[in-house]
Amino acid sequence: MLLTILSSLAQDESRSISENTKWGIRRRYENGEYGISTKRFIGYDIDEDGKLKINKEQSKVVKRLYAEYFNGKTVDYIKKIFEKEGVKNWNGEAKWQVSTLKSMLENEKYKGDALLQKSYTSDFLTKKRTKNKGEMQMCYIEESHEAIISPEIWECVQLETARRAEYMKKHNLKSYSRNTEQNPFASKVICGECGHAFSRKEWWDRYGGKRKIWQCGERYKIKGVEGCLNRHTDEETLIKAFMMAWNTLIENKEACFEKWKKQMESEDLLKAYRAKEFMKYMSLITEFNVDFMLKTLDHISVFESGMLTVVFLDGTEVEIK
Ligand SMILES: [Zn+2]
């Protein structure tokens, strides 16, 4: 009996300590001081007053990540690039996790804001932390510290993530892009007849060389049964179509400029920002460049008639016959 009372007293004690700690943490946040560890959190250090201060070297990595992602790369591809180039993580090693990069792209601290109490101690006895889904009051502090990413770009990156999810859903894709360095057109060639993505195959030509061709993924979905009857296309044709389409834009520079100027005033932040970026790319291309394709191309539709439609990320469509 006595033992029970004692332990429940101890519990009460523990609860009130826990509650006090919560209160303390919140007060410190309100004063701009952080109880968070910046050790594994790249981009910031904590100064002697406990405030977040930009770490110059690390902030370059954060900026690069946001730019590469906005320019059409996936986190999987960015991870490979970072590791190949020896870009250093918080511990000085050139090793990156896809999940870390993903959460960095969603972290509001990079635009100078702070969402407090994203998680809380749900069990004050075991000190277990739980994700806050509204049980606890969260407070959002704008401009709580210096930003590394402008709020405009940060917002555009969130919209870009949503756009990619929408794109994948529409074309029944598992990933926005995969194995980009070997196959940059993956997920970007769409069947104009049935809406599914094309996939790449290698065919032997009559001279014993290999030829990369693209074919509707629905063609032989059930083995031995012909599905979608759309024709195949050569990778060379796709490259040429992309270049021709882009150069057509440049040849119609004035009209494009007018269009982008209007688009820059759009309420759709992503659309407006994309138009602003496109204005910087105003030159003819004479050779195919993967990075340039990734940041400008939405997709290429292939039709049975042999026509190709090149759709750019700013929404412009160019038909190639
Ligand atoms: Zn098809």
C-alpha cells in the first residue's frame, strides 16, 4: 500500500519536472535561444548567447542542395553528386543519407523560421519523444534567426516537391527520375496515346552496334500480348527533339519574354519563379547537356503519328514533326 503511494508520488514529481522543462524550453525559444543541437544540423552554429548563427562553409552546401533540387535533380542523384565531389557532411565525411537531404529540403529553419515543439516527451517516465500531431501547442516563429534560403526559394522547393508527386501520380510512376547519370530521360518520355511512361531498351542494330530505343511501358505489360500500339522512338530522336524545341523558343525570344513577364506576376509562386529562371537561359544550344535538360524539360510526349511534343517546365509546348 505504502509502496503504491510512494511510487505515484514519484510519478507526480516526474510529471511536474517534465512540465516545467517544457515551459522552460518554450520560454527560451521565445527569447531566441535554442535547446537544439546544431551538431548534426548543417548550416548553423550556436553562438555564446545560444542563438543560431550561420556557418558559412556549411551554408554553401544547403544552398547548393536547394538549387540542385529546384533545377530538376532528385535527392538520390544529389547524394551521388555530393559523395563524388567530396562535399562534407556535419562530421566532415563525404557520406550522405537520402533521408537527411530530404528533411533538409523541408526544414523551415533554413528560411529563418522556427517551428517549435515538433516533438515532445510523451512519456515522462521513459523520456520517449513523440512527433507532435497537434496534441501539444506548437508555435511558429517567423524570422527567428538569419535565413540561408530565401523564403521565396524555400516555398518554391515545397511546391516543386508537390508538383513532382502530382506528375508521378498522373503518369503512374514510382520515381520522378532514377539512375539519372546513365538514363537522363527516365520518367520524362510519355506516351501520347495512353499517358503511361516510355521505358528504355537496348536493341542490336544490323552492324552489331547497340541502339537505345524507347517504348511505351504498356506495350507488353502482359507477356506475349500487345498492349498499347504506339510506335517506339530512338533516344537520338528525343535528344534532337529537345534541342530543336529549345532553339525554337530562342528564335521566338520576344514572344517568350512577353509570356514570362506576365507569368512572373502569377500568384502561383513556382510558376512565377520558373519564368524568372527561364529568362536567364536565353541562348541557343548546340550540344545536349543533361543538367540543362533536367532544369528545363517537363516531358516529351510521343504520338503514333510520329509527332513529338516537347513540354518545358514553364508550360511552353513545342511540336516537332
Ligand atoms: Zn502507350
